[in-house]
Amino acid sequence: MSGQRTSPDKRTDPLSRALCIHLILVIIGTEVFFMGRFVVLRCASLFSYEIDDPQLALDEVLSQLNEEIELLDNTVGIIMCNPEFIETGTLEYLCEHLPFEVAGVTTSCQAVNGEVGELVLTIFVMTSDDVQFRTGLTESVIEETGKPTAAAFEAATAGQDTMPKLALIFPPRIVEIAGDVHIHEAERVIPGVPIFGAMATDDTVTFESSAAIFNGRHYKDRMPFILCYGEINPRFLIGTFPEDKAMPYKGEVTSASGSYVREINNINAYQYFEEIGFAANGARAEKYLFVPFLIDLKTREDSDGVPVTRTLASFTEEGTAIFRGYVDEGSTFSLLTGEPEDVMAITQMRVEEAVAVPDINGLLLFPCIVRQMITMQINPLRELEIARDIIPPNIPFMMGYAAGEICPTSVRNGVPANRFHNYSLVILAV
């Protein structure tokens, strides 16, 4: 399951910093000159709406592939699809007949060049003579995350003299496991490597149909990934909510472990949220279900001063607050509110900035599924439509919703601050 298939201004205010573009300033592009030679990386975006006829779906995808791009020595694909493609067998059949390996996740809605849809399958293809790709799949990470992740990454990196330049990871959605865990365990094997990716989601209320995908098979407990070696130089952008949506008061996390926050401002976490009106009857107050929290992780050893956004998931019987990602003891946070107009404005701004990055060969965009829920009252596809309308046809892209977004907030002295995000839009340019 690991290997390669060949084929024919920094502001001082923490909230302001969180809402700036976080770009890794490196050279990228379709044809970049390195050490006396041109390095070529080409991309293409493929899609199919054909759920019930596997052969027709395959024919559509291969036809687009032949029209869009000529495969070079090394090729890999990032795949996203509605879970119905799994149920009908179309996903497995299509992937079995592709001339390259694929890894990805299920999602609710997607966009590629000129297309936006819900019941759709999309593939983002990267091919190169100079960039190498290694793929892998962990064993089950439910009981323990560390050993399965280490074993899979060690197998994928075996025989390589250098570290990969980029890792793409696609964790399944496991309620009991914070998204940061997958990042930290990968970093033990590939330290100093930028990590980007998406956590599986779907279009159900409880996300029970979500799964990770590897070469046509789907998994609820295993994580696929892609390692990119050679002269690939990524750039990253992050969008959250406007600065003026931050509420004036702050909380300080005075007792916490991982994603479990026991005390805020030295009082029980549930009591704190109840006192400010964000919790009632042992749960989140219904009208504040989608309120994000901007967390300043200033106590981390690798802190770059850039806050991240977190979702408050639930409370334990003891009143401990459970967040979707790590919240370190000593961190402070602000509460944000967002309207549909805010989501759309930030998306438009970030996508416009992304397409202005020089020498783009392709874009991957992963917005949080809650952003779709926020815009639902206007148009559940509007955020995707904004990206489709802005990104020109000569820049292949793929965009799909995630239950959690993985993207560095910065790179300092060549070392990325890899982070797990909620409520955010993360963008990778290659």
C-alpha cells in the first residue's frame, strides 16, 4: 500500500495575524529552472456526475484526462466524491482502471474548472518527470494513532535520501480523535515537512457516511497520504472570518489536555460558557452552534504567533469542553461570529489572492463544511461558485468541503507550523 506507480507584513495583533494571508514565499510553477534544467509539474482537474454506470464514469474521466494532459513519468491523483459513488461501486471500479494511484476523502459538494456540483466525483492530477510521489495507507488509527502512522510513513519514505517537500494527508473523521493527532504523528517521521490536507466529511447530518479513500477502497479508520519529493515548492493561504467579527472579551485556558479544556479563567469550562450565554442544559446553546473560537496557541514550542480557529464540539458530564482540535493550556481565545456574507467575502478575497500568485500550475482548496452550513440560507453552493468564477481555465483546481482543514500557518527558517483548522478555507498552490 506504499509505493509509486509510474504512468504513459506581519501585524502584532493576534486576530489580525490570523486573518492575513499566510504565504510560504518559495518558487513554484509549471516550468521552473533548477540547476541548469527545467522542472516540469503539470496538473489537470477531472470530474464525473455518473454515479450508477461505472464504465461511463471511467470513460468520461479518461476522455478528459487525454484532452487535458499528457502523463509524464510520475503521476498521482487527489480524489474527492459524494459517498454515493462508494455505495454504487463506481468509485472502486473507476480507481481500479486509472493509470495512477489516488488518495482523498468523501465530501458534500465540490468544484473544478467550470463545474460545481453535489453528486459528483473529482480528481486533481499531478504529473512530472522531476517530482516523485509516494503514497501510503495506515492501519487502523482508532485504538492507537502513533504506531500505525509511523509504520506507514516509514514504509513510504524507505529508500529516500531526502525528506519530502510536501505531504498531503486525508484523515477519516473519528469523533474521539482530534485532527492535530494525525499531524503530530506524521511529523515524528517527516519533521520539517509542510503538511496539507482535508478530513473526510459528507452530506449527512451526523457525517456517518464519511470515509477516507485510497485507490478506490474506502476506510473509516485508516488514513491515506501522498508524499511529494523533488522540486515541488508549495504555497499556502488561509481564510477565516473578518476581524470586526471578534467579540471583545477573551478567555484564558487555565487547565487543558489536548482537545479537552477543563478550566477557563480558573473556573469550570462549562460554567464559563454558561455564564457568557454559550451553553445551556449541559450542551452548547442552540443559537450558537456554529460560533468559532480563535485560539492563540502562544504556549506551543513551535508557536509562530498565528492563532487558529476551533470548533467547540461538546461537554463531558464533568463540564470539560471538548474542541475539534488541540487547545494548549495557557492559550487565550476570542469568540467570532460570521454571517453568509462574511464567508463569501473572505472566500472571494483569498481566491483572488491565490490566482495572483505567480507561476501557478494548480490549486487545491479545502473549506470547512460549517462554511457551507452558514451560507446554506443563501445558496449552499455559493462559496464553490465564487471560486469557479474567479479561477481562470488555465489554472486547474479542485475544491471540496472538509470536516477539518490541515495547513501550515507559516514557515520559519524552513520549518512549517503545521496546524489543524476549523471554520477555515485553506488553499495550496503548486
